[in-house]
Amino acid sequence: MRHTGPHGRPGTTPPVPGRPTPFLKFPQLLAVLAVLSLSFGLLSWQIAAYGPLRAADERLGRLVRHSGFPDGPAELLADLGNVMVAPVVLAAAAGYAAVRARRAGEARWWVAPLGAVLALAAVPLLVAPLKALFARPGPPGMAGSDSAGFYPSGHAATAVVAYGAAALLLLPWLRTTRLRGQLLAATGVLTAAVGFGLVRRGYHWPLDVLASWLLGGMLLVALVLAARRLRRTAVRRQ
């Protein structure tokens, strides 16, 4: 039997009991995952084959780098994707979500927080081999730009997974649709700002960043699918 949570909300709605979920249905999530995967494959093919997208990407990268946006703020934005910032934000969100879920009486209160942490831990495991495989040089003029290994961007992938997973953990505990929309918008703006900073400072080409967003999106969709499956299994056993 399903008991209602606070304010009459269903107590067993995945991914976190006690709050309505904004997530797409299973077939829709699979469709999103397929689109992200195909888009990542297309970009990677263009990078590997020196296709027209790669040429346009490098032109765009030079335009952004010489856009006149101040170096200081651009550096700050780029730093929001490093391992001293983004994982800390995710850890705080995971801790909060775990406490709320446990207090709500959820049997597997640790599933979503642990899954989010594992998704972030998977970023370097995926990015490092891809960097070695594509061996793309960085934008000219920066230290280390002559070396290979700039595609995809580790900082951009860290940002999208850490901030995206943090948002997914917090969404079910927000009471209004307006707050959820504001959180999603803030997450998108923050992730885009990190990508802009990385390109503006010459640390990456735009497609390095875009590929990382696609890769991170795949991890986030996989996180939602895994958490939903485990929670449904727990509900059936109750």
C-alpha cells in the first residue's frame, strides 16, 4: 500500500519518495540517451576526421577568446569546473538529500546520493581514455597547447555532472514548480558559464566543451534510470 507523504504527496514516487518527480518516462529517457550518444559520436567523428565542424569550431574558439570579455571573471568561471569546487557542491547536495530521504523513512535513502557520487567518479574514467584516443591539440598560445589531449574537457564534464547531479538530488525536495524551474535554470546557466570561461581563457575549444556536456548528460540520464530502477525494486518488496 502506498502511503501519502507530506502535503498529500505520494510517498513512493521515484526517484525520491515524498515529492512529485519532474523526470521523463522510461522510453523518453532512452530517447534522450540515444540522442546524446549519437550527437557525441557525430562530434567525435568530426574531430577525428578533421571535418568541417572542427574547422568551424576552431574559428568560433578564436572569436570567443578575443571577444574582450575580462580575463579575471573568465578565469573564475572556468575554475567553477575544477575538482576543488564542483565536487564539493555535489557532496553538500548528496548529504542534504540523504538526510532528508532518511528522515522521510525511505528504505534506500542512500541510493540516489551514492549514485550521484559514482556518476562523478566515472567522469575521469571516461574522459582520460577519450583524451588519449582523440589526442586533440589545445588552442594556440596557452601553456601546453602543443600537447594532445584536450577533447573532451574534463572540467566541463565535471561541472555538468556535479552540478546536474546536485540539482537532481535537490529537485524532489523543493515544494513548488517555480523553485524547481529556478534550480534547473541556475544549473544550466552555471554549466554554460563554466564552458564559456574555459573557451574564453583558451583552455579548450568549444566542441571540447560541448562533447563534455553530451557525455555528462549521458551519465545523468543513466543515473536517473538506475536510481528509478532500484527504488521501484524497493517499493515492490515493501
